Amino acid sequence: MPIDRRLLLLGLGALVSGCASGGRGPQGPSQTSAAGRVERVDALDFSDIGFSAWNDDEPQYVLYPGDEIEIATPTASELTRTQRIGPDGRISLPLVGQIMAADRTIAELEADCADAYASQLRRPLVEVTLKTAGPMKVWVDGEVRTPNVYDMPGDIDVYQAVIMAGGALPSGRLGEVGLMRRGPDGTRMLRSVDLRPNRHEIVALRRGDIIYVPRTRLAEIANWVTQFRNALPVGFTYALGNQRQNF
């Protein structure tokens, strides 16, 4: 795929928050679970990029650009505002100015706003409410006909997302499609999904998932991430060796 198409796709990722802290190194051989056959890939496939172990637990919701929230100040109701988180992840508070809201849980944002108001209010109590969630976006790249960022039309799985992207090209390796997801601890997880005919796994997608249909082996993702790290979503973090790398 030409570089300009990849950069166009991944450049759009700046509108959506990535992940927070660094993760553990690659895990051992593949394991099985009720959710799917392959839970993680062999560490030998990823000598430079580490992913944390796959976990199907539902992570705590974090705010995204495009989310509409109410920031209420019960002790100073005139400061209460409802606003949409901007593309840069920030909101603007009366008296204190801009504050980062994206990639924060509601409790974390409440604490951040209270700290910001501490010099302005005697009782800086802040209550944040999610009014409307922004678009649920997923990324589809690799050997598909129309790689792009797609809005999720409700609950869909990996196979349906590939269909949204025009389907896989003949050169795509459907038996080892990569699915990258933010884990509960803020790290990036990787698993493979088998989408071969009459065998494809049904793996439900979550907001911010990245699907990559490789041309050869799943290890191709390592080169893909390394080459395009500067265009990946904000805050995309990996463990390189024993050190954290924030791209």
C-alpha cells in the first residue's frame, strides 16, 4: 500500500485518544479461551515491540474527543458548562482556561477540574457527566480495498469491519488478521483473528480498535507500527525492551 494512503489513514487517528502507560513485554506462545482460539502471538514475532497479554475485561470508560460532557460546580452554579471535547482533547473552563479531558476517566477529570478551581473557589467541588458519546471509530488498514477510519454502526465484529473496508484483497492473510486494542491498564494488546471462510472467529469490536490485514505473517505489524509510529493515535505507547516509548 502506498505510504501516502497509510499516512492519510493514520493521520486521522489524532482525533481519537490512544493509550496511557507503557506495557509489559511480549508474552509466550499462543493460548486459547472461550472468546477465541488465539489470544496472543509468539514473542519471537516481535523482537522490538512489546504488547501486553490479551484481556477481555471491559476497561473503565475514558473520555474521547467528540464526547459531550457537563462540568457542574454545585458550589458555583454559574460556572456549570456543557461542552464538547475538542479535537485536541481539551475543554475550556471559566476562570482557569483549558484543561486536558481526553484519555481521562470521569473521576480523573473531576479531580483535575477541582484542582484547577482550587485557587478560585472556596469549595472546588466538580461533577462531570457524560451527556453524549462521540463517534465510535475503528481503524482498518493493510490488505483491504478501502483502508480508512470507520464509524461503528452499532455492535460489529472484526469480519464486519473488514467488509466495511471493501473486503480483503487476494493478497491478504485472513488466517492471521491483527487486532490491536487498548487494555484495561492503558497498554496496547495484540491478538490474531482467523477470518478464513467457514472458520472466521466472531470477535466484537470496541471503540478505538485497530484492525490490520497483513500480507504475509502477523509479524508484519511490527514493521508497520515502527514505520508509522509518528502517525499513530495520540498517546500510543509500547514497551521497547525494558523501557517505555511514547510515540
